[in-house]
Amino acid sequence: MSAQYEYPPTEFDPKPSLANEAGKRSYFGLLLAISALVVFIDRITKHVIMHSLPGAPRVVIPGFLRITHVENTGAAFSMFAESATPAAVRKGLILFSLFAVIIVLVMLWRVGRSITLTSVALALILGGAIGNLYDRIVYHYVVDFIEVHIVHYHWPDFNLADSCIVIGACLLMIEIFRPQSQD
């Protein structure tokens, strides 16, 4: 019978306890902090737009980028905004958003043991979804303010939360199509 003895770490070798915990450590809290940062910055930008941009849009880059103030009562690209039953559309969008937030939160919990492209993508999507959900619940519309024109094409107005959702989705697509190593 040999007793296991843990040698004290020296300046040349890592602490055994830290090396063992590294594989078990969860980054879920850090990923939630990324989501919270997205929500925080989204709230600040929307607050600034709502309180300091009444009236005409401001041109940032002529012919390309303007800052506006649009109250989007619909879904993405203002779908359903002209519905005959706006209250039903609002409730449906809130329920869909709550469902999406729960699903993404569960997925983030499952992959939150490490910082990967997937976990960061889900954190961005979660933050964006919560940011827009907040608007739907509190204001009954989503505040959009970024307007992009490319030549004679006009992209529907969007916001920081939308941008994070799209960036997260693109990161997920990159992860899906990236060749996986054969371990």
C-alpha cells in the first residue's frame, strides 16, 4: 500500500489543485456577464436615442449610414408591424422571445464549461434577445436606430441587440461549417 503524498508546488510546476480544477471550471458566469454587457450597452444606446434624437435622422456617413429613431412594433424587418391585431402580435412576440431566451440560456449552460466560438455566440444571442424582449415588455415596441443604405438598397433599421444576435448567428454558422479535428 502506498500512500499518495501531494508535494508542495514549486515555482517551476503549476499548483496541482489549479491544474485539476481547470478542466472542471465553468465559464457560465463569464458568459452571462457578456450577455449582461450586451443588454447594458443596448439599454444605454436606446436610452440616448429615445431622449436625444427627436425629429430628423442624423447622417453619420452620407449615402450610407444614418442614426434614426424607429419604434418597431413588429418582428425582424418590421414583419407583422401592420397587423390588424397589434396586441396579439405583441403578446406572441413576447412569448416567442421568452421561449428563445430560455432555450439559448439552457444551451449556454450546457456549453458554458469553456470559452468557445459557440459559447460566445450564444452569449451574444442571449444578450440581444433579452435587450429586445425588454423593449417589447416595457415600451410595447423595439427601439431601432441604425439605418444603412448601400447604393440604392436600404436595410431595415436595427439596433445593437439585433447586431449581437446576427453576429452570434454568424459565429454559430462559422462553427458549424468549420472543419472539426479528428481526435
